[in-house]
Amino acid sequence: MSFSAEVKNELARIIGEQNCCCAAELAALIRMGGAMSIGGNANLGINFSSENAAVTRKVLGLIKRYSNVKTEVVVTRGRRLKKNNTYHVRVVPSPGVNELLASLGIMRFDGLNVLSDSAILRKICCRRSYLRGAFLGGGSVNRPEGSYHLELVTGNADLAKSLVKIMKSLSLPGRLTDRKDDYIVYLKDGNAITAFLQIIGAHNALLMFENVRVVKDMRNQVNRLVNCETANLQKTVNAAVRQVESIKVIAQNMGLDKLSPPLREVAEARLAYPEATLSELVEALEGRVGKSGINHRLRKLGEIAESLGSCLTPDEPNKND
């Protein structure tokens, strides 16, 4: 089962106590996953489809809660790929359907309201329920182990813009894009997705998401620290190799005894401890010279080696030591 299906199964079990919130949720479900049909005497019907049985049961229950209309449920099986079942709720065209759609704000003044559901979204609780219905009707979310991505898909541009507006009213950074003939309202930030799950009431999914997210973030942080330490160690080793080569060039061309006592002391210490860091060289010299002093003398040794005809470049300060 996908993570989206787990979230939807949890949301489908939520039963709203207030009629206004249930109406907002049903309106979003119908707008996202439903379609209108026209029967005799210009009566309207509703056709709703979903691959999730729990979502279909919820739609059926919400419709029965608001109207005593005649409904039919049909299950079809796909013929391609995974061959998933698709559940269809058909509300037979009748005057009762017109009344139901009018109470949901989908019909207004004997015509379809295709622009906005603002009339039923004045309360924050109703906006939360509306987003829950939108997710149940056309939403999906990636598992937190992968990339963070949540989206609501609709073929209605005005509905997509309305969803973005509702998200922003709840401090969610929803964004809008298009994909072929669909409009996608999406969230790509982990904090935003957890906030969305909390708003729509998916608390179990939220805990699961956060648990995986914490482990994932910790693993990424450990990897970054290890990579940083590895890079710093490699820089230290490379610097030490260049320093040793420079000192060998000096020893072969002029001899270390020709160096000044401070330079000779550091040169001999580096040859004795070719893989030591600057801090370890300080300890080897019993603290007589600090790191900056050792680093300065090693750079001077590199300049001397270069002047003797070596192709080696002067050693750069080791800022990571």
C-alpha cells in the first residue's frame, strides 16, 4: 500500500461533527473527483470515482447525510498495468441532487458555481475540512524516505487557484503549476507537508512522516560531517606530503644544516612525523612553537625549495587543522 493510500484510509475514518465542515469536505470531494450528469427535466446527477474503497464509502456516507437521494455503487477492474479496482458512486439525477448541490455551494442561482466556494469557507475549521476533501479526491504524497512532495491535482484552474489561496490562509506555502491538462497545487518542503497533514487531521501519518524524517535528517547530517572530516583529513595529508617533498629537495640540494635553527627544527620535526597535523607537531616540539609559527616556517621551507629549482608550489596555510 502506498503512503498516499495509508493517509487517505486514515482521513476516510474521520467523521466531522459540524455540518458546515462536512459540507465543505463533500464539496471538495465532488469538485476534485466528481462529475455532473444531466437527466430528465434538467435534473442533475453526480458521478464520483476513486481507486480507494474507504474514500468511496466516505463520499457515499456524506451524501446520505445531506440528502435522501438514490445512489448506486459500481466496481470496475482496470485492464492495464496493476489492474486496480475503481469504485464508482452514481447519484441518479433528481430534484434532490439539485438541492444537495445548492446546499454545498456547487450550484448557485439555478446554475453551476465554477469559480469559488468562499461562501462555505468562512471558518477555519471548514477550510481544514475542505483541504481534507481535496486531498481525498485528488491528492497524493510521497513517502518521507524519498523526496518530500505533496500535490493536489485538478483539471479546474479556478479550483487550483482557490486551493492555493486556502493554503496561504492557513500559512501553507502552496504553489501552482500545470502538467498537460491538469493543474497541480503542491508542497515540497518537509515542514510544510507535516503542517498540511496536521491541518487535515492525518495525525498517525504525521507521526510516521516525522519519525522517518528525523532519522533521515540525522543520517544526512552524519554523512555531511563524515564527508567534511574526510575532506579536511585529505587536505591535511596532501599538505604534509608537499611539505615533506619540499624538505627533501632542500636536503638534497643544500642540506638541512644550512637552514636557520628555527627552520631546521621544524623541517626535522616534519620529517620525523610526516603524517602529523600542525597540532601534533606543536606537541612534538613541546609547545616551543605554535601552530601559526610552524605553518609559517613550513611555507618558508616551501619557498626555499621552489627557489632551488623545484616545481613544487608554496604550501598554503592549513586552515582546517
